Amino acid sequence: MGSSFASYEIARSGLYVSQRGLFITGHNISNVNTPGYVRQHLVTSESRPIALGSFQIGIGVSVDQTRQIRNQFLDILYRDESHLLGYAEAQSAVIEDVQAILGEPFSMGLGNAIDQFFQSWHELSKEPDSLAVRALVRERATVLVNMINHIGAQLDKLQEDMNAEIKLTIDMINDIAFKISELNVKIAGVDGTGDIPNDWLDERNNLLDELSKLVDIDVIEKSNGMVDVSVGGVLLVNGSKTTEMVADYNGPQSRFVTAKWKKDNPDEQPLVKLESGTLKGLLDARGNVQGFRGSIENGSLPREVDDVDHDIATDLYVFDPDADDAPKGIIPNLRRGLNILVNVLARKVNQIHSQGSGLDGSTDNLFFTKIDDSLAFEIGNIQINPVFNGDEGLNKIAAARIGGSAGDNTIAQQIIDLRRNNSLFRTKNLLLNMDGYYNALITWIGSVGQESERIVQNQTILMTQIQNKKEAISGVSMDEEMTNIMKYQHAYNASARMINLLDEMIDQIINRMGVVGR
């Protein structure tokens, strides 16, 4: 009779396993469109047999675990590529904003404003005593300085916006780290019971994928089911605990923040060592600089360098983003390049114009002046000399040399020739005129943008391939799940039929044996 009643256990285990399989299959189907969901699979094995004399009798099937179908190597590979994509996307977005600010190669750009400014002097050289043409020179110069100062204000705003985005990114990193630590506690609690919390594992893996795009991370899984997450050699997540990042100012005069590890003493907070990721991309694009007015590391030129005859020999007046002493970051380098252009243009024009004479005989007038005299000529710090305002001011614009006649155009012609001076600017080892220098600056921005966009495209393709491989392994296949439904349903029905058959057999033994012939 022992073996007969053991058959009930066999059938019961079959019912239980088939029912569990149907539950898992239904769970897979219901999450077919859930991002990051990893399909689950029922793992079974034979139950431990019982001994009956010298024989062993099987007692059915046991559920070992509900296993995720996941390739951990692909998870690691995805995260390794994700932070590279995050870095390139941050840089590419900044380049797009910069190109919009410069307005190139369209007609509203700075290059066109410079061209129109020199064209007005060309017209003045034809009619040096014309007040109408002098008004045109003043108008074109006003457009030029307004364009220059607008670019400066827009770059200021862009850096401030990026500074705010850096703060938000650091907050996101802290928030994700805290959620991972909470899931660590939940997963470890279930892991201790021998079960596998697959849905929490999915949630944690999704958070790790999201975090890996923001910052480059190293993930170590521990035996209790928890994970440790480190950034730059420091544990961001250590089991159930987290180390918080803070957005702290990177200098005593700074208006910009950088990422630091939080300490009780703010003066002892160390910098976060970043290699890649969105946060690193934002810092490198904005420039990990203090950003105060007149900051040389943010692209400004020194106020004390005023000798116009030595610009080309001064390293600070050489545009070379690859040089060791170049500003660190896309926007600081762009600022340096534009400031060189504006500074040299303003001081060279001033040098020529101050040696000329206006229609009213006035001399020694600078054409451009500074808004803030404590700073060098630069974007955001240039204006037309106020002495040229009003109708009387037009007579002070110098087209003639001192002592020249009313029709003399010597000064106007020298300003026109300034544009064609082929030794006015230097980028790396090349001597360039004004147009060549500005084109080199725009070309550099374009090449940086193209390189960032190329990396974004390549990384997107690579990550799509990795994601497709992950989906092929971990994604839910409706055809496969429908097949599993039929399989488990038939197995369930068969186990139920077996119990019915065992009932009939027991009924025959108990209720009908021995009643024949009565």
C-alpha cells in the first residue's frame, strides 16, 4: 500500500509543478512589453526517492528555482559601452548649442558681421567725407559689437545651464545609488531563504544600466545577493549603504560646481575621479573651471598684455586646443579662440584709428572701448567709443591721416588692409589673416562636433547590437510561451487524470474487494 499512496505524491507534485509553470508563463506573457524584463524559466528535478526494502521508488518532481534567462557577460559589456555613449551624447549636445549660438554657416553669424564691418570701411574709403557712409560704418560696427557681446552672453548662459544640469545629474546618481542599496537589502533578505527575487533583480539591473550611462562604474556581486558599485575607486554603493556625491564649488571665486564625495568637513571633500559618462561629458564640455570674470582658464586674456606688436609672439594669443596650457573644455577653448579674435581686432583697429583725423580735426580717438576697463577686450566686453554718438560723433570717425585732406582715405584703407594681414593670428604653427583664423576656429568646432556625433552613432549601433543579443536571450517570445502553456496544461491534465485513476483503484480495493458471491 505504501507504493500506492506514494503515487498520490507523484501526481500531486506533477500538479504543483505544472501549476507553477503556468504561473511563470503567465508572468512572462504579461511582461512581454515591460522594459528591462528578463524572462523566467522553471527549473525542476526528480524528487529524492524513498527506499522500499532493497528498492528505491521515485516520488515525483521538485521545483528547484525560478531562474532568469540572462547573460551576465552581455550586461557587463552593455554597461562598459553605455558610459562612452553618455559622454559622447553630452559633448554632442553642447556642440549643437554652440553652433546655434555662433550662427554659422548662415548669414546671421559672426563671420558675416565682420565682413559687413570691413565692407563699410571699404565704402568709406570711396567717400571719406560722406556723413551717410560714416553712419553706415557706425551702424555696422554697432551690429558687430552687439553680435560679439550677444555671443558672450549666450556662452555665459550655456555654461550656467550646464552647471545646473551637472547638479541634476549628481542628484540622479545619488538617487539611483540609494534605490540600489534599498534593493540590495530586499534581495539579500529573500536570498537568505533560498528563493530568488527575480523581479527585484530586474529592477536593480535596470538601475545599474541607467547609472552606467551617467558615470563609469564597477559592479561587484557578493555571495549574499547584494552588489557593490564603485566610481573612481570609491564605493558609491556598499551593500545597504551609500556614499553621497555633492555638487560643490571648485574654487574660492568659482561660480561653477564639480563632483565631490561628501564629508562632514566641506573643506576635506575629495574630487570624484571620473573617466567617462554623462557627468564627465558635461564637465569637460562646460570646462571644469571656476568661470569667474577674467578667468584665464575659462578663456579670458590677461589684462596686462596690451602690446599690439607682440600678440603673435605671445602664447596666450595662439589658438591651439591641443596644447598643454590650453583651457580644459570645449567652451573655454572656444572662448579663448573668440577672445583672441575680438581682442586683436579691437586693439589693431584702435591702433590705426587713433593715428587718424576726423572731419572735425579730432585725433587720438579709439574706435572701440571696453565696457569694464579692468578686463581685456573680449566677448561681452567691447563697445563703440561713445564719442561717436550723435551727429557730431560721425565727424570724429577717422578716415584720413593726421594732416590729410578731406578726401584722404589713408586710415580707412589701412583698416581694410588689416583684414588681409597674413601674420595677424597664429593657430598652432600656421600664420593666418582674420578670415583664415575665424574659419579655422569654426572648422575646429565643426570637427569636434562631427567626432562627437560619429562616436554617438557608433556607440548607438554597438549598444543596439548588444541589446538585440540580450533580447534574443532574455526577451519574452510569445511563440515559446504559448508552447509552454500547452505543455504545462497537458501535463496538469495528465496529473489530474492520474489522481482520478488512483481514486478508482483505491475505491476498488476498499469498497469492492471481497464482496463477490455475497
